[in-house]
Amino acid sequence: MTDIKCKSEKVDAYIANQPLEAQNALNKLRSYIWQAAPNVSELMNYNIPAFALVEGGKREEQIMIAGYPKHVGFYPHPSTIKAFSEQLSEYKYVKGSVQFPINKPIPKELIIKMVKYRLHQLVK
């Protein structure tokens, strides 16, 4: 994989404009994504932070995050949600996203595993 690491000032600004609790949760998600996939490139897609897992990554090759008043959204890909549905059972999730309440710890190891899983799917 080509080294594409790139942080985005637009992602910084998005996070900075969220309520403090959401900022903290989003920064944790961001950190865990970078830990799992240190060569990601950040961008904004659909007006929310996105992380291209491969160079030039289109929507299907990105993981996205978003802040809301009571939760943060994590959008890895429907195949990733399906593969981790048992581990996600305590959270609200649908086909392509999961909601992590901002008043509870963000599950670091689960996020890292999900990102690595999706990355592995893309670089096979």
C-alpha cells in the first residue's frame, strides 16, 4: 500500500465545531482509526470526516465518522457491520453504521478490529 497519510484541517474544524463531549468521542474514533490504519488520508465526504483506506479511496473505500448530540456515528461499510454484528449487539446499528453513545467509553479494540477488517477487504 502506498504511504498516503494525510491529516485534514477540515476534519479538525468539523470536530472543533462539535459539543465538547462529541469532540472527545470523535477524537478517540479518529485516533483509533489512525492506530488501525496509519496510512489513511483524511477528507470530508457528505460534510462529515472520512478516512480513505486506500489511495484515492472512493466512498466504498472510506470509513466515516460524525458527531451528534447524544452519540457519534461510525460508518465502516455494511460488510464490516455484518461481520461484527455480535460484538455490536449492545449498540444501535443498521446496515452500514453504528452509534456509540457519547456518555459511554468508545470501544477501542472493537474499532481497531473493524478498521483492520475493512482495510484487509480492500487490499486483498
